[in-house]
Amino acid sequence: MTDYGNRGKQLILDLKNSEFLPAYNEDLVRLTLQECNLHYEELSDIHHATTATTSTSTSSAGGGSTVKTNDPPLEYKPPMSLHAAALERNKRCLLAYHSYRVDRMREMRRETANAVIPNEVRSMLSEAELEFYTEYDRLVSDFSVETGISVGSDLSPPEEYNYIQVRVVKAGLGKIVTDSGGTLSFETVGSTHFVRRVDVEQLVVQGFLEQIDGSHA
């Protein structure tokens, strides 16, 4: 009984004691999940026992009357509280463990702007985490290509005055390469784009683009 919750706690300590990420502890995750299942089964057994006890009490009530109550008998409350609290604790530890690891992988992709995972980091990840990183990298790369915004070069949310929305109003502009090395495509007349002001100011002046303010949908 004194071991309840210790496995989940150890997962969090693994994160705390690591400079970047500890190796994914598959065995400890599995044991923590098994403990969650144990608590759930214990709660189910207690629930069935309290239901049977309540049914017996109501059927034997004097005068043929039936007494119904939603409260379990007093003797069942301590173990119910114990297993419910231990189950909830383990769930929070598991969620925190995996959420932290996912956040660090996202952070690594943004800061390095590199789709290749270093070997020393790859060895720390589970198969599911490697799949997540590959898919996240694909989404980030697609976003950068479509918008011309490099996620890794600007970690802060864009200031409103640094970015504007523009519409292509003159044909023949095609694709341009920005100072940051990104590519913007203005090939379709009537298409709208959310871009850095500095990248398109001259195009607006030349009449290829027009700035869209809040009154233009």
C-alpha cells in the first residue's frame, strides 16, 4: 500500500534529474499503467460490494418500505478514497511526463530548425516519440513553405505592426525570395497573404500588392 504512486513519482523525478531528456522509461510507464488498472479494478470491486450491501439493507428495511441512498457504507469510504486518489495521481504523473517530453521535442525543432534528430537524442526517444517528431517536422516545414515565415528564426509571436495582410492585384509578380531566405508566392491574382511588412513594402508601392485593412474581408 505504501508503494502506491511511487512509480508515477519516479517518472517525474527522471525528468527533474535530467539536463535535457532522460531515456524514455518504457518499463516504468508500463508499471504505472498497470497500477492504474489495479486501482480501477479495486474501485470496481468496491462499487459492486457497496451496491450489493445497499440492496440487502433496503430489502430488509422494516414495514416493507424501501430506503435508497447514494452514499456507500462508511466502511467502504476509506479504501475508495485511497484508490481514487492513487489513480488520479498516477494519471497526472503520466500526462505530465509525456507532455513535458513532447514540449522539449517541439522546442528542439524550433530552436535548431533541423529535421535531423541528433543520435544522442534519438536514443532517448520511444518509437511513438520519433513518429511524433517526424510528423511535427513535416507540419512545421509545410507551414514555412506556405507562409514564408521561418518558425525557427522568430520564436516570439509576431508583433501586429511587423506583419500585414496583402492581396495580389497585378499579374506577373510570381515568386520572391525574402531577406530571411524564405520564399513567397504571389502568382495568383486575388490571393491574400499574411507577410512581414518589410518583405512587401516596395511591392505595395509598385502596385503589385495592396494592403488589406480591417474593413476589407
